[in-house]
Amino acid sequence: MSTIIMNDVAMEAKVGERVLNVARRNAAHIGFLCDNAGTCQLCRCQVQEGAEYLSPPSEAEKAWIPEAKLAEGQRLACQLIVREQGEVKIQSYAEYIRQLVLTLVDPPPSTNTVQNLEPLVKHLLTDFADQLALFPRNILSRLNELGPVRFAFPIQDTDRFAEDVSRLVERMNAGVERIERKPRETVKPSEETPST
């Protein structure tokens, strides 16, 4: 087993598993919408340690993330696959933005809201500029690979999506580190009754 430390919470991961699936299973604070298609970018994250245990950037990541940011460890968790056992430390983009917003709501000592607004605005504008620089190649690349239907309607399992969103909200409201997903019940085929 590998360990993914997502937003300072340790989670077990199997080799071959996608980091987003690990995060969703544990109700980690990470965005998700496209069911691993690499189109919504809500699962953007920063690999802080252990990149050597993960897959190299996918074509989807190259379409959305500039080369310099990929080199710095910015990735899409839905495209990030655990390649070998080890410890990986990651911060999700959603958590990073949440922390910046919290400094506006409750400024740390010797700071104020106006000072704390600058890093948030700078970060958001930089991300917008990065997306604009890659447009329209990024969208055309994903559309070509996925096809128009999968691109336009990315959620493949609406029940699982709703369950994961519900658990994430529940975990954040409760203030706990994780709420693991319960295994789905499997329906056994009914036994056939012998004919007489």
C-alpha cells in the first residue's frame, strides 16, 4: 500500500489507483465533476512530495496545465495514478483556495483583509491567464479524445457522484478528517426455482 497525504490527512492507496479516487473515497476536500475524463480541472492539485511514485503527466494534463506548472508539480488528481509504493504529499487546489479565503474572513494577526486579498486575486488571475494561453488547443484536444457526448456530459455514475458530494459536505460540516465510502451492496442473482 501507498500513502497519499491529501491536505495533511493520510489515506491508503493501491498501486494503479487514481489519486482522485483515493480522495473521493475518503471525502477529501477536492473538486470533481468529470469522472476522470480530465475536462473539468476541479481536481487540480499540487504534488509537494513523492512525485516519483506517481505517473508522468497525461495528455489531458498537458492540455490544461502549462509545462512550467507541470514541472513545479501542478497536476490533475483524476489523471494522477499511483505507480509504486511510497508516500505522496498533495494539496488540492480547492483546499488552497479555501485557506486563502479564510484569511479574508478571519485575518491572521498583523494582517488585514485587504493585504490577504492580494494573493487570492493574483492566484486567480494567473490561473485565468494560463487557461487563456492554452485556448483553444486545450478544449479541442479534450473534445477530440473524448468525443462530444462524453465531453458535454462528463458524469458517468450520478449515484456515486451524489454520494461522494454528500459525504464531502457531511465531513466538512462535522469537522472530521475523513468519512470513508461504504462499499456498495452487490445484488446476488436470485436462485432459479426448479420447474416441476
